[in-house]
Amino acid sequence: MPAVDRSYAYAYAVGRIRALERRLIDRNRFNRMIEAPSPEEVLKILAETEYAAAMAGLESVYDFEPALRDELGRSYLELKKMSPRPEIIDLFLLRFDIHNLKALFKARYLGTEAEMLYSFGTLSLPLLREAVAALDFRELPPRLRCAAAQVADEFALSSDSQAIDLILDRFLYDELVSSSREMGSHFLEEFFQKQVDLINIKTFIRLQRIGRDRAFLQKVLLPHGRLGPEFFIALYGNSLEQLAGELAAGEYGPLVGEGLRHWLERKSLARLEKLSDDFLTAFLQRGKHTPFGLEALVGYLWAREMEIKNIRLILVGKINRLPQEAIRERMRHAYL
């Protein structure tokens, strides 16, 4: 795979991205949505934005999720068309293939209906449905074919649905980091490594709480992070405060410290989830003013994902009649 460059081939795409960024929802409009008296009023405010067409067809305010997913898919397809390196956008789309495969495998093995599937990815949803239904993965890309076959083999032996997530998550991040290296993109590699670290930190905290043994932790930790599995394994069984202390002087120190305080007070990782998203937003903002290169495209995709996550948080909060402050504290920072 050819190395990622910073040639003028990105000039057109970056110009388009700068125009699209001006259409992102700003802080004032989000504040209006948070202060709106009802979810219906939130939809009226969204009608003033890029989401107008998506929300216009809703029969009920409770039907917003498919519309948000369609909007996200539209952004990905739009960027793939304008990118001089569409395979980079495919790298980000892979996550939706993995989500769909997880849902389809679980539906097959648990006897349920697969829900919340994405209509976009690098592979068509009908193809994935057929592959899982027949347990025939020959039409999948080689490395994904191996991972899917491993899921089927592991479940046949253990009947443990956890294996579905473990195998496919490991495949996903192995693919993301290794593909970034093949492309020669230190920016992408670092971004995905930071995601791995943050996932492993949250996994460590969850497993420590429920008292799983060190062998299980070693089994579920994702590879390729900047913090190696040995870092977490050595700390396992000690207090969570020791984890915070070990990380205090590094880049994850502030978010882990605050996230753990919230965890100890409320037994919820919601604050750490929010701070993790904000941390990644701050990382991507460093490349926001790069005149040429893929940073602008990746930043805009992330901005759209965070924007949609914030819209979802507000609508769910309004439907459940949460106080404004409870909604506000969950909101992700804007990329702008």
C-alpha cells in the first residue's frame, strides 16, 4: 500500500472540508437545544441545520436514531468521494462492518433479531448477513475472513458470546494500527493507538470492579497501544488510585484522575467516556490547520461523529426529562 503523503492532491478535499466545517452545529445552537422545553422543540432547532431533511421525515421524535445513522453514513460517503485516498476513509468505515458482524453473530447464536445495524461500511449488509447465516466467509477480505472463522470456531467450542467481541475487537484495532503503518501515516497510527489505550484503561477499571482474574484481563486487553498490556497486568489487583498515580504525569493523567473520581462517587464510567472523547478531539484539533494532508478529513469525520453523539444525548435526555445540567455535563467538546 503506498505511503500517505501531503501532496497538493489534498488541496481540493481540504477546501471542501473547510466549507463543510462552517455548517457544523455551534455552541449557541447546542445551548438552545439543551434549553428547549421538549424533544419536539429540539427537532425544530435541528430543522435550521444540515439535519433538516433527515428530521423532516420523522413520524415520531422517538424515531430519530435511523435518521442520525443515515446522516453519518452520508458524511462518510461524501468524504470518500472527495478524498484522493478513499482507502483511508475505508479504514474508518471498517468499524461499522465490525459492529454489523458482532450484531449478526450474536443474533444467530443467541436466537434474537439483529438490531441497530448500519447500512454503510466497506462491505454490504446483505453480504454480511449471508456470510453469518451460512457460516461461509469466502466472500470476505482475507484477514476478516480469518477473524470471522475464528469467531465461529470459538463459539462452537465454548458457546461463549464474549468471544465474538474479543476476537472482532482485536481484529479491528490490529487492522487499524497495522494499516496505518503500511500507509506510513504516523498521525493515523498515533490516533488509533490512543483509542486502544483509552479502551484498555476503561477495561482495566471495569474488570477490577467485578473482580475478574489477571488471566482474563490479559485475554481481553487490546494490542498496539502506547501503554503495553504489561503495564496494566503489573498493576492489576492494586487500587485504582495507583493506576491514576502511575498515569498522573503523562497525557492520560488528567482524564483518568477526574474519571476515577466520578467512578468512585457514582460507580459510572460516563465521565471517563466523555473525557476520552474530548481527549481525542483535542488531539485531532492539532492538525486542524494543516493545509495539505489527511488530518482535515479525519478531523471532520470525528467532528460529525461527536456532533451526532451530542444530538443523541440531547434527544435522549429530553425524552427522559433529564435536567439541563445532567445533559450538559455529558456533552462532548466541539471540534470547531
